[in-house]
Amino acid sequence: MKEALRHILVLGDQLNRSVEPLVSAVPESSRVLMIESAALAGALPHHKQKLVLVFSAMRHFARELEADGFEVDYRQCEDFEDGVVEYLSDYDGATLEVMRPTDWGYEERLREAADAAGGSLEVVDNGLWLTADEDFDSWAEDRKSLRLEYFYREERKRRGWLMEGDEPAGGEWNYDKKNRETPDDGHDFPDPPRFEPDELTQSVMEEVEERFPDHFGDLEDFAWPVTRDDALEALNDFVENRLAGFGPYEDAIVDEEPILYHSLLSVPLNLGLLTAEDVCERALERWREGDDVPIQSIEGFIRQILGWREFMRHIYRMKMPEIREANGLGHDLSLPGAYWGGKTDMRCIQRSVGQLQRTGHTHHIQRLMILGNFALIARVDPRELNEWFLGCYVDALDWVVTPNVMGMSQFADLGSFTSKPYAASANYVNKMSDYCGECRYDPKQSVGADACPLNSLYWAFIDHHAERWSSNHRMALMLRNWERREEEDRSEILAKAETVREALADGGV
């Protein structure tokens, strides 16, 4: 008896054959559907490298499936749902199998499209994640607040990662305090591998330039992994050459070194080319091999994957769609033009945006404490910033960007899973980076023509929300420091901040 034909939909962030439904699929009795949506690509001015990355990775994956005998129906449609309806209309009453989408609302949209075509949708668990929904929900039940640290500890115990019996390896759960070093001048950072565009990727680059010429970003430096083999090479290079130095310098910013010891693995992870288990197990294996990888490096890395990445996914799942529209602080300034490459004399913003324009990537401290912090203390509408992050980063997906921007970075949800806003003056930037040395603004001044805008904006942010910070134990100290200043000094600083905000509204500083 001939086996019934299986119809399998593969989404652009699920390019992996080691999990269902593809892992059990047999080429002779399976047909794979993949869809590129022009509407999704054009919904935001997505970085050109992001579009090339996703389209190229999808097309390479389709080609690999075909080489292994699968029939792949690869469609380029205006709307994603149109592709589903058109496909199922050719198969009366067929069931389309798909791994559960992570981005909010997609499962419902797919189900509606399948129903419209007279078919049905069968959703299987998303095997790319380390923690099941029910496990997180059980942990979160009856908790007054959700905090990463406690979730992370439970996951360490459950998996036995970095554990010595019931105790954490090295005696500490968190080595973050050891991971705030800045490198000496002339420090030799290892170069990450570059994946030069093959013929298929080059054709996608030409297509993107033609279809989306006005989108943000450049394509000249495109060198991202677009296949699983590339992704495994990137993973192995990181654990062999950069994992050891990752911890101590993970919060540092060096002007001419965009990568430092960061892994860049969010890109293949967020495409599904690697699983979180692939990444963590390989890093742990490398740590166990010898004593050259310090505990603060392996712990800091595992915390980012097993801890923060998993935690953010569940926060997103629980708090959508409300968190996307949150603006609890009532911030209303439009996103400054400097974020789109407009002129600014602030070297930290100029260099971070310039790097983003060239590569589609900056590391997490540039995102949080440069680009996010500036928007926060300038009181930019967080919803505009969220859309900017979604469009401009190559590794951006809604599930990761929205909770990180709206919750962690902009405190727009008023602390549903964080205890304080990540706000800082120029002192932080001067301490953790080398941007300030060649900047025309003085990081030690708050007023005057040469004063760094971060300083007046920071104190104005504290003042503007003084009532709220008075009851926040992590912000109350800074509020008291502000209130101890002479009234004349405070007035001068607030006037300077208002001048800066007006300049930002008019085009830049």
C-alpha cells in the first residue's frame, strides 16, 4: 500500500532537519513547501543583509532537500498566507504539517489560511528550543515576579550543565562581575571566519539591491553563514578561538574591533541552522577538554543561550501582544535621524550605527547601553525604537527583539521582568569603550557647548520620572544624588537636556 503524501511547511527560521516534522520525513512520501513573502520583506526597511541572509539560507536549504530527493515547492508570493492557500488548493483536504512558529500570531494566521483552502494545519512542538512551554509555565506559576537568574539556575540544575553535584561549577552561579574588563591598547583579537557569497548568494544580493534599493544597510561586507555546514564551522571557530576570551571582555566596546570575542552565533541560531543544544553542548565539550577556558567565559556564554535567550522567548510568549505596544513611561520623542545614518557628532552613536550599516550587527552592549540607552534617556517612543531594531539587525526576529527592547532596554512595560531601567550617563560609555577619546563632546561635562548629551539627558530622565524612581530601590540612590545638587545646577542641566531634545527633534546633535 502506497504511503500517504505528507505536506510539510518549513518556515524561514526553522531551517533544520534534526527535528520534527522533517526528521521523520521520507523523500518518496513527502513534499516540502517554502514561501518567500514580499509583504514581510517590505513591511519594514529591513537591512539589505538581513534580506539576503534569510532568502539565501532558505534557498540553500531548499536546494539541499532537493539534493536528498525531496520535492520542494518553493514559492515567492506577495503574502505568506497566499502561498499557503494556493498550495493547499492543489491538494483537496490536505493537512499541512509545520513546526510551531515562535513569532506571535503566525500559527493562527497559518491555520486560517489552511481553513480557507479547505485543508488543515497540524502543528508539532518546536524542537529548536531547550525548554518546553509547560516547564516554564510551571516554574512561573504563582511567582510575584519573573527574573532570569532564578529561571537560569533551575535550568542549569535540570540539565546538569556547569554543575558539581547540587552546586554550581566553581562555586558561583553567575560570574558577571568578572566579565567587565576592558582590553589594553593593542590587544590582539582573533578574526572570525568569513563566508564569502557563492553564486546563489550573489544572485540573491543582486535581487535584493534591485527590489529594495532604498532599504537600510550595505551589502559589500556580506559574509554570514547561510548553510548548516557554514554554521557548524562558525560554531567550531568560536569555541576554539574566542570562547576563552568571551567572558572577561563581553561588555567591552573597542572602536576598531566590532567582534572582539563574541560568537555571532545568534545569526545561524535564529535561522534554525544551529540548535541551542548544538551550541551549548559544543561549548561545554570545549570547556571540559582543558583548563584554557575560564569558568567566567563558559558560564557567561551558557547564560546567554540557556538563560537569556530561552527566558526571552517565554516572556514574549506570555506577554504578547501587549508588550509590543507598551509605553508605560510615556516617552514620545521621534527616533532621531542618527539611527538611520544621519549626521551626529556623538561618536558612540555614529560608530555604532556605522558598524550596523556595514555589517547588520553590533554586539549586545552596543545595543543595550549605546543605542538603547540613548533612546531611553532621550525619551524616544519605544515603539519606534522597537521597529528600528526589528528592521536593522540581521539576527532580528520579533520574539527576541520585542521583549529585549520594550522590556529590558526601554522599561516600557514598567519592569514586568526587570527591576530597573538600563540608563547610564557618559561615564559608563567612557569606562567601557574607547569612543569618548576622539569624540568632540566631553564625557565629564553636563552643561556647555562641549558637554556630552548623555549627561544632561540622563539627569533629566531621572528628574522626569522622579516619583516613580523614589519607590524603586535600585534607582532611589541616583534620585537622591540628583536631589542633593544645588537647585541652580539642576535647572541648568534640565535646560541643557531640553535643548538637546529639541535638537534631536530637529535632526540631530
